[in-house]
Amino acid sequence: MSNPELVVVAPDLSDRERAGFEAITPFVHLNSQEDAVNLSAQARAAVTAMAVKFHGAVGGDQMDRFENLKTIANFGVGYDQIDVAAATARGITVTNTPDVLNDDVADLTLAMMLAVARTIVDGDAWVRSGRWATGEAMPLNRKMSGASVGIVGLGRIGQVIANRLGAFDMDIHYHSRSPKDVPYTYHADVVDLARSVDWLVIALVGGKETEGYISREVIDALGAEGVVINISRGSTVDEGALLDALEQGRIAGAGLDVFLNEPRIDPRFLALNQVVLQPHQGSATVQTRVAMGDLQRDNIAAHFAQRPLLSPVN
Ligand code: NAP
């Protein structure tokens, strides 16, 4: 029997995902990229498509191990772990799963904002601890509706976040590389944006180009009433500067779904009360994970049917 043309690298492959790939072509399922590069030379030579569902790096040296590889289908809209320039140089097309997760990521953004503003986590602990029952009054919290908010990166997800913020009557500002046809206030300079708002929502792409985009200067410009919400990638924020500012009370709080070195995040975060921490679960609903898997599968199906790929990024 000939070797499969498809490799699926996924530590957690659902039954639906497995069945979806099976309906297209026989495949090899592996838990890690390391397992993939260690396949026999014969097995690697047969591979024309790879479906990946993990956050580990996929670099040019790994691509070189698969001389006939033409498509890498990523599970997720962010593909900063894949060296796309290296893929392009080798004639490999990378696909991602855009749009199907916008709602969930935007919902979690608003949930984190409300959790920080209205101290939802503290409120829950207050009730459970019995302090409310003894008549003790919880400290007052903060109004979010009507406040000023800046979105850094008004892309697909940033736009959907803005739609939701509009329902909270927020004064919406944004920074992107160029102004868009939207009724929000544009700032060509991200420091200027931070200076103009109290809430800063980061919805940028990750990767080298945006590393440390939310710099010490941006965080300082946000000021003592400022709250940083990050649903993009840990790499977009100067994490040391953010931790310093939070510890020193130079900004008011943060809501973070993504971190450097996740899931083993900097322990300094754990001591901060005014920060809501989430385990990178922006798109992690049952419904959206199904939609992401379906789109990844459909890209793989298009590859094998020699049809145009649905969501190429290069
Ligand atoms: P998108 O539509 O491509 O939007 C990305 C934004 O990043 C755009 O506004 C773009 O600016 C900006 N950008 C790109 N390159 C830049 C650069 N070199 N300098 C400055 N700005 C740059 O992407 P999306 O679908 O909204 O997704 C955004 C990111 O969210 C993903 O890449 C992923 O990392 C993250 N994400 C996180 C989760 C989670 O679970 N927390 C889930 C899904 C996605 P322009 O407007 O100027 O082009």
C-alpha cells in the first residue's frame, strides 16, 4: 500500500475532524511536529498536505523534510507559528481559519472588559466567602458603558469587537496601518491612541512584525485609569513593561487571554488582583471549534480536489 499524502499533526483530534479527513484521503495522525519530521524518508516523500492544530513552530527546515509538500492547513486564524515566508519560498501555500471565530473572540473580549470593570471575579468570591451575608459591602467598581476605548488592529476581529462596543455607547478610537471607512476616530500613532483612551484592546496579528507593539511608551501613555485587554498574541505586548505598570499601579488593570510563554505564564501575573487571566480560550466554544475544523478540512479537501484553496494566506 502506498504511503498517505496527508499528515495531520494534532494532539487533540476530535471524532468529527478525524472522520472529515478520512472522507478525503487516508492520512497519518501524529501528536507533534517532531513526530512528523521523524517519519521515514519514504513516508515524508509521499506527503503533499499537512493539517496542523498546535501552537508549536513550523519552520523552513521542517518544510524541507517534505519535498512534495504543497499545502499547510492551519487550525486557527493566527499563523504566526508558521514561517510563511519560508513556505512561500518553497511553493507551499498556508491556509488559516478566518472569520468563523470572530464572534467568540469578540465575546470574550467584552467578557474580560466587563469582568475587569465590574470586578466580576471578586464579586463571585465575595458571595462565596460569606462576606456579603455578613453585611459587608463590596468596594464600588467602575462604569464601562460610555467610556473611551482604543482598538489596536481594526481587522476582522477588531471590527466585530467595535460593533459590540458600540452597543455600550463607548467612544471608539482605533489604530491600524491605514484609516478605514468606519465612524471611529483614527490615530496614525499608537502612542497617541493610548493617550486618548482609557481602555486599550489589542487585536493585532502576532509574529515578528508586531513584537512588542504595545511598548512601555504605549502603556505609559495609557495612564493610571487605563486597562489593557489582549486577545491577540502575548508577543504583541512588552510583557515586562505591562507587569511593571500593573505592579506599580501606573495602569488600572488588564484582561489577558494570551501571554508570552503560555501556558507557563510569568508568575508575576498570578499575584495581581486587578487582572483577569484567561487560558487562551478566545475561540474555544464547541460551536466555533467545529467551524474551524470544518474550514481546515475544506481547505484540505480543496487541495486534494485540485480546486483553489478557500483561505490561503500567501
Ligand atoms: P486580521 O483581520 O488580519 O487583522 C489583524 C490586524 O493586525 C489588522 O488590523 C492589521 O492592520 C494589523 N496588522 C497586521 N500586520 C501589522 C503590522 N505589521 N503592523 C501593525 N499592524 C498590523 O486578523 P484577525 O482575523 O482579526 O485576527 C487577529 C489576531 O487575533 C490573529 O492573528 C490571532 O493572533 C488573534 N486571535 C486570537 C484568538 C484567541 O483565542 N485569543 C483567536 C483568534 C485570533 P491593518 O488594518 O493596518 O491591515
